[in-house]
Amino acid sequence: MNDDLKVEGEFRIASGLGLHARPAGRFAAAAARFKCEISVGRSGEWVDARSVLSLLSLAAGPGAVVRVRAVGSDAREAIDALGGMLEESVHDN
């Protein structure tokens, strides 16, 4: 296993509400389940994927494109899971 594995992907936020509080909370909780370091970037700004407030600071609305970067042994799994969450169209009430 390569602990230095670095994987990055670009994803479009499918939710009609963007990455607001509820989905940011779910995203941060999902990111916390992985051992690797995970960052989310938009417009040159990178934040910790485990921090809801940091994710909200990206102001990633519907259709925004973000990059997710993971470094560590489970980086590929993290990118696949978290990227899938961003590209799912979920209806929040």
C-alpha cells in the first residue's frame, strides 16, 4: 500500500441547492471516515474537507465545479465516494 498516493478529481455540484449546510455536513462526515488527508478546492482556494464551515466558505452553488484532492492509502476510495456525493442530485427539505 502506498501511503503517499495522491488522487484528485473535478466534480460538478448537482444539487439544486449547492453545497449548503446540510450537504456540507454530510460531506464532512463522509470525509472523516477516510484515513487520508482530503481537501476541496474552488477558484484557487483549498479547504479541509472535514470542516463544514470551511466547505461553506467555498460558496459552491448549484453547478459549481470543485476539485477534491486526497493523499494517503485510501485516496482513490475517498475520491470515488466523495465525488459521487457531489454529483448526486439530492433534494433537501
